[in-house]
Amino acid sequence: FIQKGLVAHNHGTKIKLRAMIQNDESTGSEQFTTNAEDQEAVTKLKSRLESNTSGTPGISNPSEPNEAWRNLPCVSIDEGAHKYVLIEAETPSGERTQTFVVSKRGASYHRNAAEPMIEILEKHQFRNIRVTGGGRILFEEDEERISIFGYSYGFGKADHAVSKRVIEEDERYAGFEVTWSDAGY
């Protein structure tokens, strides 16, 4: 892997970003970090989620859900620049759809950012779980700045405006500058 510097223009502000790019030595070309195995895993994950609209896998009639799901944070982002996914799920009570923004340090692929949160949502009996897209988040806690950009090869581009709204609604990020851009990977 080699690092390439990218610059995203974000409402007039330049943000320096680093993206990991895989160097294909057989052709001398550079490709973004995805592969056939990841694409197949994403397809299987999407298929499993589409077929499981009733909540936890293997439980056809789950008992009345406890209220612990109400304490799940809608935002779980790691400091630094990492892959992120936007997830929507119907709450266990069925009263509404909840949206989650999740980034994960060390996630090689967007599915690696999605899978731990999907497991938590299934455990709490959320239904109709969908990864609506992905991208990257640069979370600079000391500067109180969060930048959302890019896309996921497996899940497509997340609606970054929705991700921005979800982050801004989380009181832990009150006062942070949250911006988004369609530029960059």
C-alpha cells in the first residue's frame, strides 16, 4: 500500500486527506482498496439483510424487545480518517426508522465498518436493517471538526447531508464544525 494525498474542497475550505491506494504491481496501475472477495461479501450481507426483515437472525417471533435499544448511540465514529457507513433500521418498537453513522478505525472495507453495528442492531431486534451507503469521515476531535466525503464501492455513496444531520443532532458533537463533500475517495 502507498499513501496518496488528496484535497477535498468543502464549501470553500480545503481539507487535506490521505487515502490508502493499493498498487497493482502486475499492471503498474493503482486501484482503490476493494476486491472481488469484498464485493462478494457485501452482496451476501445485503442479501441477508434484505431477507431478514423481522429482526434477529434465527428468531422468527422474538419476545417483546427490552428498552436497552433506546440507549444505542446514533453516531459511532473513530478519530482520524476512516471508512464509514450510513445505516437505517426500523426500531424494535416499530415506531420509527433510526439512522446510524458508523466509522471504524482499521476497517479495510466498508463492510468491516458496517458488520459490528449490524450485529448490535440485530441483537437489539431492529428490523429492516439497510446499509444505505458509505464514504469516509475525517474526525479531528482536538480541532472540533468532522469532514464527511467519498463513497463506498460496495454500498454506494451515502447521503452525506443525512450523515451530517445525524452527527449534528448528537449532543457529543455540539459546537463541532461538520461539513460534507462529494469530492475525494
